[in-house]
Amino acid sequence: DAGITQSPRHKVTETGTPVTLRCHQTENHRYMYWYRQDPGHGLRLIHYSYGVKDTDKGEVSDGYSVSRSKTEDFLLTLESATSSQTSVYFCAISGQGYEQYFGPGTRLTVT
Amino acid sequence: SQQGEEDPQALSIQEGENATMNCSYKTSINNLQWYRQNSGRGLVHLILIRSNEREKHSGRLRVTLDTSKKSSSLLITASRAADTASYFCAPNTGKLIFGQGTTLQVKP
């Protein structure tokens, strides 16, 4: 998967608890992205980063925050998880080219 | 929405047949990309076609782009059971906007 890992791979959490998902890359790519994938909605962009400490909102950013303190790590935080955030979360990276490389995904269930 | 919209939503064919998937989008693009997703896995980049290109080939894949109609098609020739997956188009306007995909089943 192009030197990109996500952790955890599966998580079950309760409503109202904070959750942090981690994306780690070994490719030294500049751009990193967080998507969520839901039935009927396809893949939607949550936040993205174009460099260390440089992030911006995507299509569905409400309820999510991100941080990128190092080139290789991009963290997605749900400050107070809700059932509507139950989803599969994918991290992706891209370098000088336009194509994106995706991680294996994290399946998050909020009960 | 700038979303890429794939058609059909689902496609079932026999091994050896060709599979054609279509994509429409709404705004000007820099390029358009196609991705494949096997069940339970992340997306894998297949092919990129730039806005000034009309056709591109990669192995058994053929992609066309018609910017005047804001549409693209992906043709998989001589399909195999291993081609069973979901296929997504992603118009690139600065960000990739994914549609819901076409689910392809290739029966052995």
C-alpha cells in the first residue's frame, strides 16, 4: 500500500468519547488526506494537508480536526464521537503527481 | 456538487467479456482519474487522463475523456474474475471528488 499505514484498523467507541486515528507514511509525500466512505455517499474528503502544520477543510469537516506536526504523520481527531461518524476512514497521500495512494482503512464504530 | 457520477451502479458480466463504465462530472477539470477498490481494501490508482487527452491505454484498460460532454469512460477488455471490484472515477479540479462507484462482478 505504497508505504502508508493506518492505526488502529478497527475501533469501537462510545458516543461522546474522543477518538484519534493515525496515518503514517514512509514516502515523504507532501500531501495527505483523510476521507470517509459510507454506503450511498462514496468517498468524501474530510481534511487534507499540504505540508507540516498546513491543513485545510474538505467537504465534510464538521466534528473533525486534524494535525500534522511531522511530514510522515497525519492525525484525525473526533473530539466527541457521534453515531453519525461510524464509517470507514481512509488516509491517502500524494506527491508531485496527481495520483493518490490509499491506506488500508480504519473501521470505526460509534455505539 | 462537482462529484463524479458513475454509471451503471452495478455491472455483472462473464469472464472474457468487456466491461464499460461511464463517468460524468460538472465542472472544468485538470485531469480525471480512475481507481479500483477491492472489498475491504483501500483504493488503488489505475489511470490518469489529462484534460487535453482524449484516450489513454494501460494494459487491458482504455479510458476516454470528452471534456465537451464532461464525461469519461473506462473499458476493461477480456475481463477476469480478479477484476471483480468497485471502480471510481475522480475528476480533479484541485481536489479529487469521488462518486459512489460502479460495482463490477466478473463471473468465472
